[in-house]
Amino acid sequence: MITNQMHSKQILVTVPAGKRLIAKAVTILPQIKQSLKENTVVIIAGTTNGFVGEEILQSIDQLDDFTKDSFYRGATVAPGRKLEPDKDGYFNKDIVIEKGKWIKDKTIYDVGSTLSHGDIIIKGANAIAPDRKTAGIQIGNPSLGSSGPIMQAVIGKRTELILPVGLEKRVMSDIGQIAAKLNSPTTEGVRMLPVSGTIVTEIEAIELLSGAVAELIAAGGVLGAEGSSLLLVTGSEEQLETISSIMKNISKEPSFGKQ
């Protein structure tokens, strides 16, 4: 017999499993479901958004030949490692869905100026301050890259910005202060754009998918657990059973890249 008594359970979420968990949660957001029917949804190329793209395209039966393995523009890799994007795949492309139909070969650069209230842009981030509900996007392109048309739509026309981002990207400092340092004329390397929007980490994902409440209690590991998050999840037996079932299915999600 299932009761309403609250229970807690510790769940280890690896980085790949976290991306899948976040993607599943983003797909069931009410505003996503509505915009897929009536408006435009733009999924910006990125490694986390590759999972989001899979889940959303599958939800509208248009997965086709999409592969997340090359769905990015830039990515951070370990020293000595190098990504070789499939130029004939989905590298440097976005997913544009207009009233439920995937319009292939369109990117944010094609539709950014047409977006408005009711439309949604889904964009990954490189840094997150969960307590402050802010995120940071690394900028390598001096003309802001895809962030240019994104911000024109978000700030200029109130297009909603959804930010799927894993807890492994959390930072301790204020992102505005970090951006001020990185954007200084005396600093080398990438710049940073502070952004706000609907942030979905593993914590929000668990609540969206099960109704349970999660909190970060530890992190890290080895043998595939590098960057992982240990979460304490609290809820009813039914809620814990729901999230446990989801995690069982995604816990062995492979690392990024072609396997």
C-alpha cells in the first residue's frame, strides 16, 4: 500500500544520464507542448541539446535520421583530445520546429528575427549559479555567434529562453561578476554572456518528472562518474518509485560521441 509519508533516497546521476534526464523534463514542459502545436521552437546546437532534440523530435514522431553525436557548434574537451564533427551530419545546425513540423536546414540565423512572444528558444549554457537562477554562455565569436539573434528575440520580443544545463557546470561566484572579469580588455580567452530564463538542471528535472524534491549533497567520482551529482531525493513512495524507474532506464547512458 502506497502512503503519503515522505521518504528520501540518494541517487547518483552521471553527466550523460543527467543530460538525458534534463531532456526528458524539458520535453514535458507545458509551454513546450503548447509551442510545438501553435508556435515555433528552436533548439540550438549543443551537446545537452542533442539529447533534448532527440526527445522532442521523438515526441512528435519526427526523429528521422537525427543524431546527437554531431549536434553542436563548440565543445569543451580534455587536453589532448579533439572532436571531429561530421560535417554532413548536424554539426553547426539547429532544430527549428514550426507548428509541430521540423523545418530542416533552418537555423536560429534564419528565424531569429521572426520569433516573438509564444515562441521558445532552447539553449545550453556553460556555467550556472543555481541559487541565483542565472547562467553563463561562453562567447568565442566576436559577433556573439548564435547568442546574437537569440538575445534579439529574447530581450527584444520576449521570446522565452529555456536553459537545459547540468549541475556539473555550477559555479560558486556571481555569474555577472565572472562575466565582468572574462569580458575585461586585459583578459585572454573566451568571453561570457550572463543570461536568465527557465533553467532546467537535474534538480528541476526530477521534480518535473516525478514531483519529488531533490538537492545536491555530493559530487564527482571515477570510472565514468567524473562530474556526476549525488542527489538526495525526497517524496512519497510513488514519487520515488517513478524517479527510480526513470533512472534505471537512463543510468547507463553512454558518454558523448559515437560509440
